[in-house]
Amino acid sequence: MGETKRMPTSEEEEEARVELKIWNYVFGFVEIAAIKCAIELKIADVLENHKSPITLFELSSTLGCGCDPSSLYRIMRFLVHRRIFREEPTSYGGTGYVQTPLSQRLMASGENSMSALFLLESSPIMLAPWHLLSTRVLENRMPCFETSHGEDLWKYAAANPNHSKLINDALSCIARVAIAAIIRDCPEVFDGLTSLVDVGGGDGTALSMLVKAWPSIHGTNYDLGHVVSMAPAYKGVKHVSGDMFDSIPSADAAFLMSVLHDWGDEESINILRNCRAAIPKDSGKVIIVEAVIEEEDGDELKDIRLMLDMVMMAHTSTGKERTFKEWGHVLSKAGFSRYTVKPIRAFQSVIEAYP
């Protein structure tokens, strides 16, 4: 008689799951490194331009005479396994690589490109502070970025134009996704506005999309001098340099996207008070596009929001992602009488605050 195979106990099954998870955590950096390699080699762009399955030899030849086919094969094998690229038969019987909806996000440009954001977050400058999280927790020392580089992120960017541009390009990736979701999901937010100031608007990507969708809006893109000096010209958008902690140009509404999470409550309240002073008391509003962390589980985007909170701890001095209750606190302290929160198909929500 054959030997009956013993079924694993629930404890053994749990141990197997734990072992698989811990190995994935140990080597979690491999995905980041392999995807960064693909972006730097512009593999997604090559596949997009080829229009049909491209063989390893063709891909290697396109990337350049110095490309090592053996190393390239191993990178592609890993990324295909991760379903970032896909293999398909070629017209002459071989196997080639093609794009997926995910790999299209890794192209150098395009409406849905996230490559600049990926290159920012995986850059040595932005990775170094992550090694100091435990020091910040245990010793309550200087913020991680400041400890790594001798100054905070904003001073570092002001002194290093290339890094400043990378930050602005990365924020543009976020803006293109979020603004498209706002236009689609809650266009009523901008109805009736004739002027809008984008506070900390970077290179103006977000505001240019809003002005294009609502041509009646006159837009003011407001940011520090070294930021707006590199911003491209957009129809209907005026670039103005200044400091949001001092004052903000007047408009029907103030718009802040991915700004307040960079700052603690005290700084955020200061910014919001300046926004309130810049809008009409009877008809103005402040439009905030930020993550709102839900207290309950079950939200599929909660994981992203919690990871962003870790990013704020690593990269800013006092920044954090906020819960619904925490947003209510800073808005109340800044003098706003009421506010609404509208979810969109993105990790952010749209908060409208009224004097």
C-alpha cells in the first residue's frame, strides 16, 4: 500500500506563509533596483516604438553596442515574472517582449508616465535618509534628510538645480494622475471660479491642466523663485515667485496639492491662514488635494497612504499624512468654519474649506 501523504497543520501552513513573506521583505529592494534599471535603459520606450514583439537580440542591439545580452536577459526574465513586461511569440516563431499597461507607466514621457517619480524616490539622495528612521525614533534627533545631507530637502533642492528639477518632474507625475481624476470625478469644485492661485504649484503642471479644463479661470502658479524660474509657459497661467509662509496672491480660491503633508500642524495652520486671507470672505474657498487616512481597514488605497506617511517621516522635518480628524483640527485652528471631503479615484481626496 502506498504511503498516505500527511496534510500540513494550520500552524505549518502559517509558518510557510511567514517564511515566504520574510524572504520577500529581505529582498524587497530587488524590485526597485530592477525597475529603475529598466527606466534608465528606456526599455519601455523601445518596446512602445517597436509596435510588435521584440526579441532579446533586437532589444539588446537597440539599447547599444555595449549592452550585455546575458545581463539583459536576466533583468527581463525577472520583470516578466513580475508581470511588468510580457512575452509573446514573434511572427517568425521566436519569443519577444511586449508592453503591459504597467510597463507603459515606466516610459520617459506621456500622460501616465511615473518614471520621474520612481527615479526621484530611488535616487541615492532620497534613499539615504531611510537608513536613519530608527535613529529618529530612538534619539529624536534631527530629521532623517537633514541628518543625511546637512540641510532640509527644500534648502538642498534650492542649492542643487538638478535635484530640484527631478522633484518638480516627479510632482508633475502625481499631478497628471490626480488632476485627471478630479476633472472626471468632481468637476463641480471649480465651477464658477474666475481666478485660482496654486500654492506651491511647482512647474505649473496641475494648474495648466485645470485652466485648460476651465478656460474662464485665470491661474497664478505660486512657488519659490528657484522653482518658478524653471517653469514652462502655459496659456492662462502666470508664474509668481514668493513664500507661502509670508503671503499668498489673492484669488477666488486657493489650491494646494501635495503641499500640507510636507509640514507639521503649526506650519500647515500658518499656510492655511495665509490662504484664508487671500480669498474672499463671503465666496472664497481653499481646495486641498491630499491623502486622508481612514481609521478603518478595508480601503484598498490605505496601504499607499500609510507608505506615504513613512516617506514624509524620511524626507521631511515635520510632515505627515493626516486622518479625517487631524484635517479637521488644522482647518479649525486656521479659522475655517466648515469643510467637505470628496474621494476621487486616486489615493488623494479633495477637501474644500470655507472661511
